[in-house]
Amino acid sequence: MTSSRTNPEERADPEGRIDPEGRTDSEERTDSEERTDSEERTDSEERTDSEGPAGPGGLAGSAAWELLLPAVAAPARARGRSLQAALREAVRSGRLAPDTRLPSSRDLAADLGVSRGLVTEAYEQLTAEGYLRSGRGAGTWVGGAVRAARPRARDLAPRSPGARADFVPGTPDLSLFPRAAWAAAQRGVLAELPHEVLGYPDPRGLPRLRTALAELLARRRGVVADPERLIVVSGVAQAMALLGFVLHARGTHTVGVEDPGSPQHDTLYAAAGVGTVPLPLDAEGLAIGPLRASGVRAVVTTPAHQFPTGIAYSAERRAQLLDWARSVDGLLFEDDYDGDFRYDRAPVGALQGLDPEHVAYTGSVSKSLAPGLRLGWLLVPESLTDEVVERKRTMDLGHPTLDQALFARFLERGDYDRQLRRCQRAYRQRRDTLVVALEEHFPGARVTGIAAGLHVIAELPAKYGPQEDFLERATRAGVAVRPLTDYSHARVDDAVVRLVLGYAHLSPGRIRAGIRLMADAVRP
């Protein structure tokens, strides 16, 4: 007798999918045999507005293939995992809401054009994981345990939301970024870079970049630049963190910081387990008497253009600082954050060039190119080099090699020097515009710190005080501005308004309009 069963390969569907039960049409169960009681319900019984797949979040109401069709289009071996992942994400994201009833495995398989076994396996797996729930004769439902919403990427970058005029210092003009030259350098690097350079780098940085940086820093900033002691870092913040960790490991638990100074120092050193001691300034720079009395053996300085006051340390004060460092076997940490931007005469040379064994030197491209590049350098005394390099290695295994090779080419071809000249011309014009606007709209204002950098200090006549009222009125008018007191640890009399006005990121027209807006808002 001839068997009614055929070879399973002959029962494959047109897409090559085999009925997992291996039955011919004559062997298939009837609807009443194959479906549970709950699956035998009519559409009106099984799919109510509140419960059924046609309800909110249901598959039928939104067309199953909109959610799952891409998953079942995956290669055969990956199709089951893809279907499970798609269902899981639909539950997580809320497209399948809790207590939504899913179609029967037969119906969903028919909609998707896959085997029923594939859907059954997905239902069983997600039920085991808690995404779905089911019971004999009760169908399959979205479980209530999942409460995860679709992940949302927030932007935590510093902004001045809603400001009509933004004079907050610290940001260059990002529209000056040399896109064409940068793109050309990138193409050149990708064409010539050996494959092995894309491996894990020397934690100090690529020798090519360290050599180019050493030449640049010696030529422009007068540093004693040994490429073997030069470390490529992701900006001044990482340079400070590296030194903080090394100093802490050596038993140093406090460092001196300028007051007023950068508010970020406290947080950066605290993360390394090191406290900060605010040290006052005088007209020549960091005051020597309080420094000696503090007992610290390491201090952070900005001698070329003190932040935020704009003081350039006098030659005598620089010599006194070096004498102090030698007398206590201490360390001066020189943050040369905007040393290239001096407008009325040549930039003051770096302090490090006078004593490279007692001064660590750091800088970055954050003001000259863009802070988003996260690219800087740290030059350390020989006695600290090995420890700093090891800490850099354990921190991130080194800076991205492609970025390093690109910047090295940018330096070698003279593109960076051209960029500095371009920025210097633009920023000098903006500084001059700001000074003139202040003279026009705030007669009698005393403006200092104008010889260099990307900000000025404006001390306004007494009639504009008290400072708190001034800032409140400026804010209401949409002017973002910082007072000098924001940068000071010490209690400062705020009867007089002293503002730190950044200008590099503003066009001359916006500078004039912003100062006029502020003057109108705070007019006595």
C-alpha cells in the first residue's frame, strides 16, 4: 500500500520553510483539533476593543509586519533570534502595551509567512523571560513586569538656553574650524597610514605627533620640549586628572589653586582624592606669602594670562614662584589655556622653559580649533614621566591613533600655524569691538585683561550695583553673563559689578547688539 505521507522536503513552502509538524494537507488537524478553546473564539469574542490585538498597541491594529517583518527577513539561521529581539523591543518600547493580547501562533505565523514553530518558540522564550504571560486556554498576553521606556539620549553639553546674548567665557568661534584643511589632512592620513598604526598605541602618543608638538611648543611657547616626556591627552582636564592621581599616589593630598580661578579645578582634583587650597592673587600674579604659608608643595597656575583676571605674571613673580618650587622640591602646574592669543605684542613665553624639572606644562586645541576634538598635551618633569605614562595607560590605553595622525599632519603642513593667525585676527577685531561697545553703553567702565586671551574683565561704575540686582535684570532680558565672584572662593564685596565677558564666539555685530541689550536692561 502506498503511504499517504510524503518526504518532508516535498512539503517545504515556496520560501523553503518546512512545516515543523511534517504533515500533508490530509494529515493537518482541523481547526477544532488544533486550537485551544480560547483560539476557537470568534473575532468579536477574542478581540475586544480593550483586550484584543486590534486594541491600543496590538499587533493587528498596527499591522504585525510593521513591527516584525524586518526581523523575519533575516537569514534563516538568525530568523528566530531576530523575531524574539523584535518582540522584546516592542514590549520594552511600549508599542506593545502591558495586558495587550497577542495573536495566536498560527495567525501570527500566517501574517508573517513563517512557520508556526518559529512563533511558538518566540512566545515561549519571552514568556520565560517575563515579557509575556500565557495560560492554557487563555492565550498569550504582554506581561506587566516590564516598565522600561525607550532609551532617550539627552544632550548634557553646556549651553545658555534661551539667551539672546551670551557673554559666558570659555568657547571659541566654532565656525572658524578649518573644515577644508582638516578634511584634506584626514584624506591624506587615511591614504598613507600603515595598518599597524591602528593598533594599540604608545600611551604617550604617536611618536610622529609628539615630535611635531615638541617642535611647535618650543618654537611658539619657548618650552623645553622633549618628545619622550610629552604625553598626548584628551584636553587639559585629563592632564590635571593624571597629575592628581600621580600626586595622590605619592602622598600629596592638597594642591594650591589660584583664587579667583577655574571652578573646575576643585572637582577634577577631588576625583583624584586631592583637595584644593585657594591662594590669593595680587597685581603681579599668585601672592608668594600666602603660598609659602599654605604648606602645599604643588600649585596650579595660569601665568601667561591668568584666568579669569587676565593678569600676566610679572618676571619677578615668575622667578619667585620658581624659587619656591625649588626650595620645597615642589611642582608648578602651568595651564597655558590661551597662551597663543596675545594681541599687542609677542606672547609671554611659558614658565616651563625656565625650569622643566619643577614645572609641568599643559595645553590643548580647545581654543584654537574646537573643544569637541578633545585633544591636548602634557609635558612633565623627568621624575614624574614614568608614573604619569603608566596612569595614562591604565586610564584609556592611549589617545585615538587616527586623530593623532591627523593632527600630526596638520602641524607638519603648517595648517595649525595658519589657523592660529586666522583666529588671532578675528579675535583681536572682536576684542576691539567689545571695548568700544562698553565705552559707548557703559561710560566709565574699567576694562582690564584685554592684552590677551578670549575674555575681558569689565568693572562697571557704582551706579549699576548692587551686582545681584544687575544680574537679575540682565538675565530677564536674555543676557547670559558671569560675574567675577563666580570664580572666587573668597567672599568678595558685590556692591560693585565686575563681569567676565567672553567674546571669541560672538561676531562683532552680535557683540554690539548684546552690550546694547544689556545696557537697556540694567539702565539705572
